[in-house]
Amino acid sequence: MRKITLSNGKKIEVECLSCAIVDGLIEPDGGVVVETEYFHAHQDVAYPIKGLVILASKRHITSFDELTHEEKLDYIDILTKIRKAQREVLGIEYVYYFYNEDTTHHFHTWMVPRYEWMYEFGRSVESVRPVLLHARENMNHDENIQEVKKAIHVLSQTLKVD
């Protein structure tokens, strides 16, 4: 079992966080952004940053090269749609994408938006961890959480139309 601290400070234990979310055992704040046959997108449960989306495979795999042809097509299609919605409805100009194979849970891509306030931590990939920690420690208040949930709702409604 893995111990995880959610953005609201609640601590949970799960075998695999992505499996628990995909299977509905854990409900991410604000719910699902979009779901396809092969993927599930939701607001990151650990960091309350508006528009920070996790795109996770429904199938428990760890590596990009394990995706089937159909999953690859679905992945790039939904990733592109989410990014377009981030830009058009949330005004997110830049996004950092992260995918790693040494994760303790399964295949997922982080879509980390860049906001003006984040530049005080730097402009490179090295700034992302301090940004995430700052968000968890300083942005976990009702006003910000409501903004995050509003963004999830707007993204999900936009992606339903596509």
C-alpha cells in the first residue's frame, strides 16, 4: 500500500492511485474532466492548481510502448483536446507535460499549466516541484479550491461538446 496526501490534506492508502480513481474508489475534487474508452482525465488530487490535469490509462501499464495502437490514437487525440480546452476556456498559454516510467502506479501524463505567479520559482522544469509544493502548502483554501472546481467543470463541459 502507498500513502498519499491529497490536496485537501487528507491521507489515504491505496495500491495504485490511478486504478483507485479510474475504478471510482477515490473521487478527485470536482470529478472527472473527461473519459474515453482507454483513458481517464481528472484534476490532480495532490496539488490544487487550476487546470492541472492527469491523463491516466485505464489499463494498468507503466510504459508508453505498452500502449496498443488504439490506445496510442486515443491518447494523442484526448491529450490534444484537453490542451486545446485549457488554452481556449482557461486561458492557459503554456503547459509542461510529464510522463515517467519509474512511477509506483501506472501510465499517466501530467499536464501542468504555467501561470504568471509560478515564474517566481523559475522558468525551467526545475521550478515545477517547488511550484507544486507551494500550491499544496499555500493554495489549499476554499477560494482557490472553488476556482479549481470551476475550471474542472468548464473543461469537462467543453470536452463533452467535442
